[in-house]
Amino acid sequence: MLTLDAVSKSYKVGTFGGKELPAVQNVSFEVAPGEVVSLIGESGSGKTTVGKMILRLIGISGGQINLDGNDISAIKGHDLKAYYRKVQGVFQDPFSSFNPMFKADHVLGMMRDEYFAGISAADWTSKVEASLQSVSLNPGQVLNKYPHQLSGGQLQRLLIARALLLDIEILVADEIISMLDASTRIDVVNLLGDLKARGLGILFITHDLSLGNYISERTVILRQGRIVEMGATPGVFGRPLHPYTRMLIDSVPQIHQKWGQIEAGLDATTVWAPAATEPCLYHAAQPGSATTAAPAGLTGSGLVEVEDGHFVGCVQPNADGTCGGRPA
Amino acid sequence: MSLQVTDLRVYYRTLAGDVQALDGVTFGVADGEIMGLAGESGCGKSTLGNSLIRFDPRMRYIEGHVELDGLDLPIRDTNAMNDFRFSAVSVIPQYAMSALNPTRKIGKMIGELLATKDIDYQKVRPEIERRLDMVGLARDVLTRYPIELSGGMKQRMVMVLSTLLNPSLLIADEITSALDVSTQKAVAQTLVSFRDHEFVNSMMVITHDMSILYQIADSITVMYAGKLAEKAPTSVIINSPRHPYSQMLIASLPEVGVRYADKHLTGIPGNPPSLLNPPGGCRFRARCPLAFEKCLEEPPFIELAPGHSVACWKAV
Ligand SMILES: Nc1ncnc2c1ncn2[C@@H]1O[C@H](COP(=O)(O)OP(=O)(O)OP(=O)(O)O)[C@@H](O)[C@H]1O
Ligand SMILES: Nc1ncnc2c1ncn2[C@@H]1O[C@H](COP(=O)(O)OP(=O)(O)O)[C@@H](O)[C@H]1O
Ligand code: SF4
Ligand SMILES: [Mg+2]
Ligand SMILES: [Mg+2]
């Protein structure tokens, strides 16, 4: 079980790192074995930052991340390596993960050196073939090729295969299907379905809401570094509580339904903001206290439980995270 | 006709032999048309887009002819193409976002790019800023490093940059694929308004995402294994596609609300053939549920109705 408890991250920006950019604030959620949790949010909302913190690629500015009850926020050396045997990630951009000077399967060889020092050649070969098979790659098509000779989709599947070489508990999958075509996407997402049936917990960071809805048990919606809504996937998609969630669902391109008049103007690209008249469910549920007081079981998440396991945050939080919304 | 491509054949040289990535394609793009180009990864979409702008050293021109606004486009001559690239035909390459040099501030990078075209950055800066405003980017992105921008911001930055000189043809290669839904919608709508504002005359929008093309494209062309399978107005491709591959591609899109627990969706079984020694006849044959003897011969790309062409023996 992977648990994020009030996790925050600030990046230092500006010429001498003088300014702090709060990329993730007060994020709390869990990924249990055998479940897929979708993490959804617009560009820059902090999804990758969450994934990188879990994978310890960047430090944590506040809060705590636990795996099976052990705080992994600051582990190093041997402990960190043991952690990586259980938690692996695949990221959105397949190209930056490959060194153009090496053959693409070099990424697999690196895993062998790192984690399978004593393995026999025959065992290694069958391990590699099994993991390639499980991501529908034909070994003959991808082994011994340079990255530029493979398509983005092939490279991405190779990276998933790399993670599957280890007997992992948690997979952080950051936009792994965004470079894949629609028909291949289904196969990879079904593969995530197989993996969860085998007990793997998966954090599925995606912008494909239809497929997030298809595969995940729970959904977490992130906006500007904060969770605005989370809960069981059918509830979040079927009865969205936050206007931002509703806007995202309305943006999904559908095949027999147009977005509505595409305006000649470009104002569609401006940042989404709630209507001034939008009622705040958080405010409504916390009458008289315009603060981030935490519901039981969540440390200062700024969320309120509106129905069983279905949480919503303030519609218009102030800069300090306190509720700035109006009652329903 | 803005763009006319005739019998274009472009292969990649490899030690193992030629990869027949683009094997004889013929089509036109009308003035003001947004042409969507769809198909599985590896089917040659990027090769087609890239061959209209810059031959990669590994690319080998075999035959074919390209005309833009009535002028011959000297695609096989990289130097001669300098006169057209960026000004007449511009591309937003696949993975453009990750290709931005991380150690250069965006403004500086734009300045250097413009200098290669003898354009003074300070002179065009007001126009750049006007267009940044239009796509909803703060002007201070010019003083920031690419690493500080999120994917959607970088993508819109690249869009502004590549259309700065109002090219006739813009090729956008998978530019919405890595974006979240709301940004994707914004970027897709921005493409449409670039056309409506006449920043570009016509466009080739490459994506595997048929549902995005359904939203913004006037026509959709489906490619399979280096050849065109079907081209038709958008509503025709979506509602009554004639090529079995187009039909299966559309059927593989998830219906809204379907859940893994209730029903498993399936992709298209099998894989596309290797383009190193592709099989003769119809290249879709091995995966086609309708294949019959005739399919051992290559089906011609035939116009069934005005603007609707198909390469399939069952469709003619
Ligand atoms: N290394 C960094 N230095 C400074 N700021 C950063 C850095 N990495 C990310 N940011 C900023 O942190 C915020 C969150 O970025 P993050 O990459 O986590 O977003 P995301 O939700 O994954 O977006 P996308 O959907 O585009 O991948 C953004 O404002 C981004 O500009
Ligand atoms: N530089 C290259 N060398 C050899 N083969 C290549 C090269 N680039 C692409 N290919 C091959 O050409 C075919 C078409 O690739 P591409 O145009 O990138 O497809 P798409 O854009 O449709 O995904 C694929 O089989 C791919 O593996
Ligand atoms: S030509 Fe034959 S194999 Fe090819 S798509 Fe048509 S029916 Fe199928
Ligand atoms: Mg990201
Ligand atoms: Mg491509």
C-alpha cells in the first residue's frame, strides 16, 4: 500500500532560485494493491511532480510518503534500491528515456546489471522475452535496434517491459499511453488490467478520461497542485461534484458529438476559473469554518467527504488554501 | 488546390535494406482545408509530413512530385527547400516540445532561429507577443527556460513560433497527443483559429486520435503500412467508412462509460507488417476479416465519390 500524506513540493525558480513555486500542495491519497488509481489534471497541475516524488526522483518539500507503512521520503543507498525493486515508473516522453548512442534494449541491459547480477544468460533471455510478450512486443522487432529505428509506441512499450522485469508492487505510469495510437492504447490499458489482477497497484496518470474511467477503481482530480475531487471512479464520472471536474469531462473529444461551436476567437485557451456564482460544496459542508480543517483520516487535505468515499475541495481556495468559496 | 502530392515514394536506407515507409501516395489539400492524417504508429504519417519539409539523411527519395500553391516543391533538395521552409511550409514536429534546447531561454532561442532567416527579433517581437496573448501564454515565457514550462505551454509556444511567418501549409505532427483534455481542446481549437485568422492557409494535422480529428478536421486520410487506405470528408470517414481498417480503427475507440470490469474493449488484432519487406497485394490482408483471393493483388486507390477515395477490393 502506497500512501501519500499531505505531500507538498515547491520548486525554486527565478535567477538565483529566489522564488518558490508551489507545484503540489497538501496531496493525500492511497494506492492499494490490485487497484488502479487515475490521477487526472491539466498541464502543469502537478501530476508528474507527484509521480517523481513517489519515485524519489525529486525531493519532498512537505508531508510524507509511505510504502507498506514505512516512510520512504528520505531513504538512501541500499534502502532506496530495495524500494526501487518494488516501485518503478514509466514516463510520458519515451525519447528522453533513451540514449541515442545505445541500442534501445540497452535500457533492459541496465536493469540486468543493476538488479540481476547473477542471472544466467538463458534465464535472462526468457525473462526479457516474457516481459516483451506481456506488452505485445515481438522480440525480433525491437531487440538490437537503435531508438531512432523504433516508433514512439514501441519505445514506450519497451519501457513498460523494463519495469515489469522486476517483481514490483507499485507502477507509476505517467502518460504512458499518450504517444500510443487508439487501438494500441486499449491493449496497453488492458495490460494494466492484467497487472492489477496480479496484485499490482498502479498510479495511472493520464489525460485520456475515457480510458481512466474504463480501467481505474478510483480517480483523483488535481488542479493547480491541489486535489479538487477524488473518489470511486463511477461516482467521480457519474456525479462530479466540482465544476472543474465537470469542465474536464465536457472537454473529452467524442466521436459522434462535437465540442460545440468552435469560436473564431481564441478565448477558449484562457485558464479555467469557476463562475463567481458557483456554490462551494466544501463551504456548505463546513459551515462557519472557512478553513482547511481535515475530515477524519485525512491530514489537512482540504477536502470534505460529501458521500461515501467521495471527496471534494473548495471551489475557490484562497492563496493560503483556506476556503474562499460561497455557500451552496 | 493548396497542396498536391502525386505518387510520392520515400524509403529509409538501413543496413538490412530499404524500409518502404511511404510507398506511393497521391492526394490533394484544398485552400483552407484542415486535412487530418490518421493511422497506427509506424504507418508512415511522420515520414509523409517530414518529407514535405526536410529530408532526413536516411530518407531516400524514390519518386513522386509535390506542388504547393502551383509551385514545384523541391523536396529532395535540402538547400533549395530553405526558400520554402518556415515561410511557405512549416512544421510542428512530433516531440517538438522535448526538442527545445533546455539551456536556452525561449526568447533567445527564437532570436537565434529568426536570425538564420535574416529576421530581426526585436522587430517581430510585438507580433510574437500579440500571438502569445492570443494563445493564452504570459509574455514572460520569453524570459523562461523550456524546463520551466509544462507540456501544453511548450506546445503552444512552438505553435506560435512555427506560424510566425504565416506559412501556406502547416504540418502539425501529433501535437495534441501528450496533452491533457482541456489543453488538448484549447490547442486543437487554436489550430482551427490559426486557419480562420489566415495565419496559415491549409493544414495537415497528423494524429492517431480520430476523435480529435472528428472535432476539427475537414477531411480525414487514413494510412496503413506506408499507403493511403482511405480519404474522405470527416463525416463520411466517421459515419460510413468503406475500408475495413478505417472501420476497425473507429470501432476501437472507447465508448463513453464502458468499464473494464464490465466489458473488455479490444484493439485491432495483429500487428502491421514490417515495411522492410512488406508483403505484396493489400498490406492489410493479414489482419483483414474480409480478405479474399483478389487481395493478393494490390488494390488501387480509387475515387468512389467526389472527395472519397478508398484502396480496397471489397469497396469498389
Ligand atoms: N524542474 C522544475 N523547475 C521549476 N518548475 C517546475 C519544474 N518542474 C515542473 N515545474 C512546474 O511545476 C508545476 C507542475 O509541473 P508538472 O510537470 O508536475 O505538471 P503536470 O501535471 O505533470 O503537467 P503535464 O500534463 O504538462 O505533464 C508547473 O507549474 C511546472 O511549470
Ligand atoms: N530513420 C529511420 N530509419 C529506418 N526506419 C525508419 C526511420 N524512421 C522511421 N522508420 C520506419 O518507417 C516507418 C514509418 O515511420 P513513421 O513515419 O515515423 O510512422 P508514424 O509517424 O506513422 O508513426 C516505420 O516502420 C518506422 O519504423
Ligand atoms: S483489399 Fe482485401 S485485404 Fe485489403 S482491406 Fe480490402 S478486403 Fe481487406
Ligand atoms: Mg506531466
Ligand atoms: Mg509519427
